[in-house]
Amino acid sequence: MLVVLAAAGGGLAALWGWDQDETLPSAGVVRLSVEPFHSGSLDVYVPVVDWGVRFPGVRMPARLQIEVRTIDRTTAAQVAEERRVPLQTVRHQAADAIAKYLRNLIGIVALASLATGAVAAFALRRPLLVGVAAGVAVAWAAAIALLLPPRGPLDRPEFYARGSDIPVALRALEATSQSASRLSNEVDSQLVGLARLVRAPAGRPSLRGLPRLTIASDLHNDIVAVPTIDQAADGGPVLFPGDLTDTGTALEANIMRPVVSVGHPFVFTAGNHDSDTLERRLVSAGAIVLDQRGRLLPHGRHGPVVVRVGGLRIAGYSSPNMRSSAHHYRDNGAAVTPAEQAAFLGWLLPIVNRVDVVMVHEPDLAAPAIKSLRDDPPNHPILFVVGHTHRQAVDSAGGITEVNGGTAGAGGAGNLTEHQNIGLAVVTYDRKPWQPLAADLVDVNPGTGGADARRVRLDTGAVHVGDPGALTDQGPP
């Protein structure tokens, strides 16, 4: 009995642990494996889209799985451009790969079963029981040969997926319930979609070596987070659309002056927690400070409304709720009125054809203007850099892109109850012609140091990540 159990266990371990990579010349590399203790099925799974199809027909209580590991780009390009799906060729190659895998699996499982059974026999000092181990090995080989290969027509598939791919799977399932020809058409369609997904990165411009803008806002006096901004900027420009401080007092302004050194240059537009005192201190420290009247210069004078930074034309609009020393840094709230929205639109329209980037603290202030520009797009892309909400977001459509990096200060020293992560955004762009290509949203947990980053491509059509207008900062911190 011990020899039988040892031989059976050795075979089962080999069955469970053996996988094999096979190259399909017309498709790519697939990995074949077996998972025991499942309802008998043949699974084809594509991890890159988290989408698969499951067929019955395996009589062993195990799942024979084919996982697509790599996809041939030449074939993908042909499929994506010409819709020529070499379906029959791929099926034949897949069948050959399965047969080769099963032949190897039979040998591996039989040898493992015989070896473990023989070890048990000799451990018991009963060498004649090696014959029993051999019998178990033969049983394993016969079971795999007879029960594991899929049998019968593959005409009752079960599609599975997660998230946004579930409707695709449901549509495929509905199609297969109507006719076998619809099944082939649907499989063709899915292959075309997968081919386009795989080929898409090759058709996009490379981002390596292109210029970048780092977007940080809502530091709220959190001087500890300044090195994080410095590392993200890596010697490039930093755009800061407001709320560097909490009240904008002279003391806070002096404490936060070192932040100017993280950007080359550091470009600032005031938020509702900033003040005229802070603006003047930042100018004296070498920052580019922009408001609706132009670039703030020493002694309270103003320069041009549009300045050049990193080859781009940038303008800024300070918050209508910005605090002032004349009113003892009184909190003006965070609400934006329709009149203030109209004033922003009236300021923007005359310069819209000579500006690439617009900095404004409150997304709500810019919302009607962004809608107007999307209804009547300008002749070049425009990037709106916003803050205020403490939520990372990217919204791009019709050549108008809005990026919110979140809160670079994790809500700041006065907002400890928010439990926010440090948030930054890095926008990669092309100068000639001006085109924002990608926004990298960086999220750092200040407690653990753990970080997460996700890239949002801006050159592939409309995208929407997060909610730029999800206000969290309606009053004092």
C-alpha cells in the first residue's frame, strides 16, 4: 500500500508541476500545463488582456491549460492591418503542441511514478514491489493518454474575463449560442483586437529621451516631501499650481522658499491657501510666478502673460480666493462663482492660440473654459495643469488635456486626518510639434515608502482617469 501511495503521489506531483513552452510559428510562444482537481476542461488564457475561453471535453478531473506567453509582432501586424487571421493554421499548430506536450507528460509522469514507488520499495526492503510501482506508472500513462486529451467538437465554450472585458466575453458567448460560423467570426474578431493591442505600442512614438514636466501641488507646508519632488523632477521644470502653504503668512513663506530649488525652473501659480507675500518671496528666490496679469517681477511689476519654459509657452491664473497680507491672510473659502469662471474664460480666449500650458489651481474655475475649447478646438493641443482636489486625475479629449498630480504634501501638516499619499504627475511631451504624449501618475505612501506609478498615454485618443473636479478642500485645513 505504501508503494502504491508513493508511486501515485510521485505521478501526481509530476503531473501538477510539469509545464512546457512551445513556439507556434503563426502565433507566438504558449505555455502548456495541467491543474489537477478541476472540472475537466481545455483552457486558453491570454494574460495581457486577462481574457480566456474554456472548452469541455477533458474526461480527467483536471484542467489542460494553454497560456499565451508572447505574441509574434509580425503576425500581429498582419492581423491588425489586414484582418487576415490564420485561424486554421494556428489551430493545427496548437494541436501539434498539445500532442507533443502530452507525449512528454506521459513519459515524465510515468518515470516520476516509477522512481518514487521504487524508492519506497527499497526503503521497505521489498525490491519485488518495484513491479507494483511499475504497474502504477503504467496506469498513470494510460490515464493521461486516454482521459486528458480533449475529445469531441469544441462547440460549447465558456468565456471568462474581469473588469471591462466582461462585456466582450458575454457578447462572444451570445454569438456562440447562435451558430458555429458565428463562433469562428467571434474568435477572429477577438484575435484582431488582441493583435491591435499588442501592435499598438510599436506604433506609438517612443518616450525615451523626450522632455518632461513634473507637476506638483498642494504641498501645504510639508517641507519633508520636498526631496521627493526633487527626485521626480530630476533637474527638469516643476509646475506648481498652488497651495504651497496653508495660510501664506511670512513665516510659512520663508519656510517654504527652499522648494524653489527643486525645479529648473520652478513655475508657480497661487492657490487659495497661498498669498501675495508668498508670491513675492518666491520671486526673490528665483521662481517664475504667474498670474492673470503676467509674470510677477520684483517690486510688484508684471512681465509678459505667456512665458517660455522647456520650449513651451506657459500662462498661469492665480486663485480668486488667494489670501492677502492686507486682510491679515483671511481665509476666503474655496468656492468658485460663475462670474469668476466667466472671467477666467475671458482671460484665456485672447491668448489661446499662443499658449501651450495653462496653470490654474481650481479645476472648477477652468471647467467651463475647457468645455468651450473642446466644443471648438484650437489649432494645437493645450495642457491644463490643476490641483486643489488632492486627487490624481487625467482627462484628455479633443486636444485638451487636464492633469492633476494630487497632493505633493500628502495633505500637508494641517490635513493629517486626510490620510493622503504623496502624489505627483510627470508629463512627457514632444516639442516639434507640441504634443503631450503621456502622464505618469506617481503615488508614494509616506508611512511605508511604498510607491505606485501608472502611465496614461495621451496620444491614443480620449482618456479619463480619476475625477479632476472631486473637491476635497472646501475650507480651511
